[in-house]
Amino acid sequence: MNSMDLILQAALDERALSHLYRRRLTHSGPQKPLLQVEGESLLAFCSNDYLGLAADLQVVSALTRAAYEYGCGGGASHLVCGHSQAHHQLEEELAAFTGRERALLFSNGYMANMGVITALTHASDAIFQDKLNHASLIDGGLLSRATFNRYPHLNYDVLEKRLIQSQANRKLVVSDGVFSMDGDTAEIDRLSRVCQSHNAWLMIDDAHGFGCLGENGGGVAEVYRASQAQLPILIGTLGKAFGTSGAFVVGSHALIETLIQFARPYIYTTSLSPAIAEATRVSLSLIQAEGWRRQKLQALIAYFKNGCQALNLPLMPSSTPIQPLQVGGSQQALKISHALREKGILVTAIRPPTVPDGQSRLRVTLTALHDFTHLDRLLDALSDLAPLFVEPVERQS
Ligand code: PMP
């Protein structure tokens, strides 16, 4: 090994020793509850394809049809010659769906979050973020030259005090809609009131709420009936309930034009594949038309929660398809995840730095393609493993 590799290997060894090493699994075939992983058929509870649209035949046919019409790739950035009619129509439909003036597509949620935060704030501004926000929001805050604050999870009293104390020019408050590793949700009505009282701009990333929450799948904005005035900057991603990939920002004409002019992750990247945009138009129509997917998901969530309560398992408070089981130590979380795998079930152990130290967990996610027999299998396996959820006296890090 050369000296660079020796240094890198030492850091990798250290990560493995602290049970934080991440390994990728390679699967074949579509996102379905029965996932073909490295020669094994596993019952999976880790996909964010909450409505089962990723492999839906209507969505897949739209993708293939559009690939014949437009080709595979976007070809250039939106501002050069990569903006197609497919992108334009999807943006119009997303604006109508969310009741906003305009929408803008990004290649993925990570870039949308970085792009919005950096385009809207400068050195004289301040950003206030929930402590448990997604990494892409945190990274956007770190990349921006604005003062960066993080308030305790869902603690809007602390947020309000900090907003009152702040002398910043612009104040941007940023929160996940549904928190990705916890499954709980921001209180949009309170957050919006606090922001309006202190002249702060509210930005919500509802990557995990769109499609799943609200009667029409409009996410936390629909649940709280939050208008554009109450929630001026709203982000959704397309790689989860929409079953495709990409992301969108919706809001006022001025907001969208500002992003087109100043958001570097929008300007300097190839546009999303137009075929993906066409497939997403179909998934957007299914999200609205096929309420049964959300109803089924709700029934599955209720069934799983009841089952866990009966087994006295440490379920975290969540009413969304993200149903994490708190473990604590990383080693213990890995042990339970491996034991489930031996029983043919795939649930990923989520460890630091994705979650705080000592809060490793099993992140169970449910999709509309699961059925009650799948949940019975998971609950039976968890029942056998229940003693492992009691932390050993010596806490693992
Ligand atoms: N926001 C949240 C809350 C997320 O959970 C994720 C991805 N897991 C993203 C943004 C990033 O979205 P994408 O995968 O489209 O980059």
C-alpha cells in the first residue's frame, strides 16, 4: 500500500472497530417487498418507495415511451438546451398539485436543498435548522456563508427566542416535514406562525411526506392546509413515494426565478432525464387518483404499531410509514439487523453519524405493496429477537 492508502485504511479500520462501517447490498430486480439480494430472496422493510410506484407498470411504460421520444439523457443543463416539454409540463402539474404559483425541478433532493439554501442566504443572513434535519439541509447551511443555528428537535420556543435575538438581515427557518430517521413530523402551523411573527422565511423539505400524507398525497402542507403565504418554500423529492428520481421546489414566481438565476446546483448540472419527468407525470396522477395506496399504508402502519406495542418493543413515536425501533448501541443494532437477515428479513441498522450517538435504531419502512402476512412475518421475527432490544449494561457506542 502507498502512504495515502495506509492513512485511508487506518481510518476505515477505525470505523469498522466502532461498528459504524457501512456496507452496500447489491440487489437485482425491482423494488418490491421480496427483494433479490445477492442470491437470496429477502422480505425487505427498508425502501422509501412508500406507494409502490417505482415498479408500477403504468409508470414504467411512461418511462419507456418517453425514452423513445426524448432519448435517455437530458443532454445539457436546463439553461443551455436541456429543458424539455416533459420538464415544463411536470413543473406546471406540480405547481397545480401543491397550489403554488410555480415549480422548479432539480436532479435530486440533495442538490435542491443545497441550491435553495445557498441561493437565498448571504453572509449578513442567518439560518435556523431543526437539529434532526436531513444531511442535505445541514450541508446547505454549512456551505452558505450565513450564520448557522440549530435548534433542539421540534422546540419552537427555543427557535422563537433565537429569532428574536437575531440581528440578521434575512432569517431562513428550515425543517424536514417528516423527519427521515424518526418518522415524526414538524408542526407546520406553529412553525409558520413563529416565522410570520418574526419576519423569517419558512422552508420545508417534505421528501417523506409527499404522496403519503394528506388526502391527496400533498404531504404536511396539505395536512396543515398551509398556503404559499404560510409556507413559502416547499421542497419534495421524487425518489420516494413518486417512485422515480429528482426533486422539486414550489413557491412564488419570484422564488423560482431567483433559484433559476442563483442556485448553482440547478444551473451547473445536466437536467433530469426527460423520460424520468414523463414517468413522474404518471406517478403524480396515480398519487392523486389512487387513494387506496395511502389507505392501505395507513392500515399497515396501524397493524405494525399494534403488533409492536403488544410485544413491548421500543417503537419510536411516528404515524408515518417510517417506523423506527430504538436500540441504542451500534453493535446491538447491527446484531439485530443480522439476526433478522438470518430469518430472511431485511431491515437496515441506522447508526451515527446518520443518527446521534447512542441512538442507533432499526428503521422499518412500510410500503403499499406490503401485506398483513408480511407484517406477521416481521412481527414473529421481532418477537423472537425481543430480548436483544434490551440494551446490555455496558452501552456500545
Ligand atoms: N431530504 C430528505 C429529508 C431525505 O430523506 C433525502 C434522501 N434520503 C433527501 C432530501 C435527498 O433526496 P435525494 O435522494 O433525491 O437526493
